[in-house]
Amino acid sequence: MTLEIAAFAIRPGQQPGFEAAFAKAQRLLVGMKGYLSHDLQRSVDSDQSYVLLIEWRAIEDATLGFRKSNEYERWMALLQSFLVETPLIQHFHAVR
């Protein structure tokens, strides 16, 4: 399993719009090959900061599957206008 963490910085005052757009965008994730689950969280320290946690079966499902798909282009089209900058994305594997 791969955990993908995407950190989003949202334009001031755009949080409600971002959350509404994310409600639509998340539907694009659910149908992707290798998708397991996701959770969007807003920072308690800065209401302009969000993190998205996505569990994938394998890193390739995120990097080669989702990132190279038409769904990703539609995903970004829904969210991009709310973002201050390109999200920081990192991938993690559990330490056993």
C-alpha cells in the first residue's frame, strides 16, 4: 500500500469554494484503478491549508495511473483556481 499526501494552499476566502469543488473532484478518485480510500483534512492552525491523504494499492496507481489520466486533468480543472501554488505531493510506505 502507498499513502499519497498532497498539501494544498488555498487562496484567502476561497475555502468554501474549494471544499465544494473537492466534493465533485473526489468522485474522480474513487473509480481509479488501485484506489483504496481518501480523506481531506483542513488545518486547525491555518484555515488556508489542507492535506489530502489517499491510499493506493501501489505507487504506480498514483503516479502512472491517476496522474497520467484524463480524470486527473478534470480533477485539476476543478481545483486549480482555488490553489495558491502547485500542491506538494509525497508518497509513503509503512515501516514494518
